[in-house]
Amino acid sequence: MSEQVRVSTLVGRTLAKLGVGHVFGVVGSGNFDVTGTLMAEGIPFTAARHEGGAATMADAYSRMSGKVGVVTTHQGCGLSNAITGIGEAAKSRTPMIVLTADTQAAAIRSNFKIDQDGLARSVGAVAERIHSPATAVADTVRAFRTAVNERRTVVLSLPLDVQDASSADEVSAVVVPEPLKVRPDAAAVEQLVALISAAERPVFVAGRGGRGAREEILELARHAGALVATSAVASGLFNGDSHNLGISGGFSSPLTAELISGADLIVGWGCALNMWTMRHGRLISAGTKVAQIDVEDSALGANRPITLGLLGDSALTAADALRSLQSEHPEPVEKYRTEANALAIKQGSRWRDVDTEDLSTETSIDPRVLTRELDTLLPAERIVAVDSGNFMGYPSQYLAVPDEFGFCFSQAFQAIGLGLYTAIGAALAQPHRLPVLGAGDGGFLMGISELETAARLKLPLVCIVYNDAAYGAEVHHFASKHPEAELSSVVFPDTDIAAIARGFGAEGVTVRTAADLETVRPWVAAYEAGTQDRPLVIDAKIASDGGSWWLAEAFQGH
């Protein structure tokens, strides 16, 4: 006779058997048992200070580890606290499970009663639930399979009465087959090859959907004479290639923007080609042809008219296109991959290599100088997380990363305050790398409760806080559009963030000049010696940049 177990136990065991990687959450009575089961099954658990932080930690962990992250919440308010992080994950198509308790169907007067399924769907997540003891395993497998195979964020609700019931189901045979990759239609590949063959200045831009296709895309680019670039979320993918332009879009250096806008063919590989990546379309010149490859038909042409939409896996499509191209043209062609372009790219594709005026004063440091110096000072084997704000182009463009798993960019929901959470989740996904956060003072203070989590975990995390005592994006945006506007709503007194950080158990230093960065060296030395077990918060009092170069691009049309 099969063992009778609580449904909450069964769900936890099933998720563990399926191979979830890490659980983040705030535990209350509704999710205490299922979280305990996951821990007992050997799944690491990180207790966050707020469900919003836990959700984004799980999101970042999933993106950077290749495993499914889980966030667990109490019913009602626990889930609603996490909803911004869930929305970010859903809009980024992060495979993630939100394991949340729910009120009993009959508890219509419960203080915790909300429409959890409706709430999940409202931010783009998939709503699933454990319907009964008899279906608990199947419901859990369906949720996991949707997350992995469809690359979706799934909110799995466990009603209290159902999770307290008993079931005799088994989890020993649970398995989710890996999804088959979508091979492109041969005729569509020929159309793509024809466009590539006819182009004189092709540029390939890879997004999140191209992250597993580095070598295939590069081989095709080298044979076809194409330059390569990435969207921000895939930054680092083409590191080491001589004709890698870096990030396409608002963060682009002048040279990168010039070469992309000079293309007569742009091919997007798992890339949305949206307003951020294409600067509201201005990087696509008149007459330029545009091809887009994606595994979802709904993504093709979703953000702009395209010449060709091709349904297929990026790696398979690039490999098939290369074979076809080689059959027609056995030898590689130069086209846009000239030695002159390679030299220009080496000298000017990254903003840190572009000469700019130093805006530093006696009491504030130019954010470009700050980030350039830290890029040299901090170990190169790093994973960079970036919050949202006027400052965000500096860590994105001035801090080098080893590869596409060295840059975690949580910007799909355009929410500030997610940076610290992102850095913690990314750090746990890539523990061999130095985690580095770039955040503004507004976003950092918004999420600062999780600094205690980083200190408790003894993470050697570097937090670079670009402190302009304001919501800088709003200050610069509204000041330029409405010079007479009253800005007191977005300007604050200077805050000693370094002192606050020390109160959380981190080290804190204040930086006003490049010379002040010497205070960072002892922390780095301890990290390199393997003895560093405290976060470092750099409270950088930055000089005004008058609105960063990317901000003008970002606010076009706002």
C-alpha cells in the first residue's frame, strides 16, 4: 500500500525530483511546509527580507544558472509583494516557478483572499494551481514543463485545504522530456541566405534567444562578412571576435551606432529588435533589409516591419544557413569585416575607450571616470548586475564581462530597485565570479533591506552606488523638457549610504575623487586572497552628466 503524504510534501518532492536549482522566499504559515520539504530534499534555500527581493533573486538565478529558480510566498499579500519581480521575470520570459500558497476556495471572507490567477496573468505570467490531491503530481509537472519548455514564469498556487490533504501519488517516475529544437523551413533558410549573399554591409544582432548559438552565429558571420552585436541582455556573447560591436541600442558608442546604421541588412537572432535595441528604429537606415529569427511566430515582426521572418532555433538556423552559403560560396567574403573596421571597433566600440571630458569636481566624481577606474581595479572574472536609472549605461558599457553569463540585466519591466536583488541571485548562480552591482541611490535605497541578506550570506559583493541625491533620470528628463518645472519631488538631501551599509554588516566607503578609490584596494586584496566575506558598498558622489547619452535615446517618445 502506497504511503500517504501531505500534498504540500508531494509538491515539494516533485519539484525537487524535476531538478529545480534554488529556492528564494519569505516563509509564512501558508508556504512553511512546502518550503521545508524542498530544503529536506536538498534544494538550497535563501530567506529574503521581502518577497519582491526573493522573486528577482530567483529570476536572476534562473537566467544565470540555466536551472529553474523558485520563489515561494505566503498567500495573498505574500504574492502581491512579489508581483513586480514576477512581472520582470514574465516579461523577460524567464523559466521560473512562483510557488505560492492560496486561500481555500470556500474562504471568501479571508483577509488573504485575492484573485491570484488573475493577478499572475495581469503581468504576463502563466497561472497554474494544484487542483486536488489526485492531480497534485500532474499539476506540478505541468507547471514545470510550461516553465522550461515554453520559457515562461509560472505562478503555481497551492490552496491551503488541498495542500493539507493526503495523497498516495508517487514521484519516482517523474520526468519532463527536453523540448525539441525548432529546425527552420529549408525554403525560408534559402531566403535568408539570399538576403545575406546580396548584402554588402550585413550586421547580425543576437538577443536572449541567441545566447545558445554563439559559435554557429559567429561562423556564419565570418563566412558572410558580417559584423556582430548583441542586445543588452546578451552582452558578452561575442566577446573575443574581432568584429564584435558590443551592445546595439541606446548604450551603443558613437562608432557602434554608426556601423549598425550603415548596414544594408540587419539580422536579429532571438532578438526583439525593439525600441531599446534599435533606438526607436533610428539604427535601421532607409532601404535596410531586416530579417528576424525566433522560436515564436508571434515575435516575428512584433516591433517593426521586417523583410523576412524565420521560425526556428538560432543555432540550427545559423548552421543550416552556413551550409547553404558555403555550397554557393565556398570561401569567406570580407564585406563589412574589413581590417579597418576591426581596428576601429577595437578602439571605439566601448564607451570606456572613447575620450570624454572629465566632469569631476573637488567633491564629486565623473561617473565615467569612476566606472573606468573600477573596471581596472576589480577582478575581471565578474558578474555584473545593473539597476535602472540615468547611471545605468556606465556599468553596462564601462565594466567588461567575461561572457554572456557575466551580465544580468533586469530591465524588461523598467522598474528601479531590482538591482540588489538581481546581484544576489546572479551571485548564487555564478559563485566563482565576483558579483558587481551598479545602482543609483534611489534604486539602492528602495531595495536596501536585502543588503542584510547579502551580508548574512557573506557574499563578496561590490555595490557601486551612483549617488546624485536624486532620481536622476527624472531630473534630467523633466529639466530638459520643462525648464520651469519644480523638481523637489525627485531631489533628496544627500544620504550617507556608506554609513547605512555598515549598519547592515557590509563595508562602506565614500568616493568623491579618483584618489578615494584607494580605499577599495584592501577589500579587493582580501577577495583575491579568498578571505573576503563581506559586501562592499561604494557610495560614489557623482558629478552631474547633464543627462547620460543613453537617456536622450530612452526618452524618445516618452
